[in-house]
Amino acid sequence: MSGAGPQLAPRPEGFALPKGRTALSHLLHALNQPLTGLQCSLELATAGPRPTDHYVRTLREGLDLVSRMRVLVDAIRELSEAYSPSPDDHHDFRLETLLYDAAAELQPVAEAKGVRIRVVAHSPLPVCADRTRLAALFFRVLDSAVGLTREATELKIEAEPERGSARVALTWSRGDSPDHSPFSRPELGLLVAQAQWEQARGSWTETRSGDHQTCTLQLSLASRKRHSSAAVTGGQQ
């Protein structure tokens, strides 16, 4: 912190958050950094008389640290909830409809950034799951991906059946690392979404090639006996 305390150590290039339950302990450890910075800043500010501009700078830096702590605390809370048992309200529906709905809802945000969202889904993807929970999850994933996508590029979403599963692949070109990476809001959003997806008994993988990143989500399709019911439900949404 300039003037008021020590600078917080930057993350090494290419650093990524651990996945799964170990992310909780990692985020709790990460919370110590802004807490220590805030304590140091306040201690220096109260050590003796200072110029007015010093106190103003201390307050601004303190607010920034508090903001970072709130983002981390929110992510810790959501991760804890994601890994806690909760009742599911399973219904048959078409998974691709959630993708189209989330993309349409986020289109204004994407357009403001110059990002084009393109959904490619030619086959029905009937599933039996908690529709409300997955709808919120897909919105979270797309919102985070848009936040990480380089301006004036495309966020591509491909959805297709693959060996009894619904496979959804999101691919984008990464822009500059966001502030406080990898603990930025969009990066933590993906971390929480992964935990929620895995809690829904889905699989999640990430790959990077240069500045291109792909998140692949898979979830079991509904059994053949339920396909006709899922198609009817999907058509009514």
C-alpha cells in the first residue's frame, strides 16, 4: 500500500486457484492478506500526527481492502453452501434452453464490452435436475466468462450430447488479468460455479491454450424413458 502500509504481494504469472474443497482453505488463507494490510495501514495511521492527505489515502486504501475482503467472504460463503447437503427439486427440462436464456439476459452486458455471445446447440439435451439452481449457475458462469473475455472478441458456447451426457463447452479469449487476480470477482465466480456444478453431480474441466480458455461442463442426460417428458417440458419453457 503506497504511503500507508506495505504493498500486497502480486500473484505469480499463471497462478491458478486450486479446485474442489481445498479452495475453501485456500480462500480462507488468502483472506489474511487484505486483513493484515488493513491492520498495518490503521496502525501506521494512528502512530502519530499525520498530514490530512495521508489519512485520506489511508481511508481510500482501507476501503479497497475491505472491498476485496467482501468478495472473498462472499465466495467462501457460497463455496460452503455449495458443498453442504441441500434438497433438490428435480424436474425434466431441456438444458439448452437455460443456455439461451442466460445468453439473452447477459447480452446487454456483453455488448457494452464489445463481446459477442454465440450459442451453438443443434440437439435437444433433456436432463432431470434442479432447474432453478442450474439456471442461476449458468448465469453465473456466463457472467464470469464475459468478465474475463477480451474486448471485441467472441464467447462461444457449444452444447451437444456426448456418450449419454450433455456437454457444454464455453470458449473465450482472455483479456488482461483482472485486478486482484486470481481473487477477482469473475475468477471466484467460476470457482463457485464449479463447486455448484459438481454438487449437481456434473463434471467440470478447464483447459488453456495461449490466451484461449475453455470450460467444459458435462451432466448426465435423462434416461430414454424420460426423453419424451423432457422434450415436452423444454418446449413449454
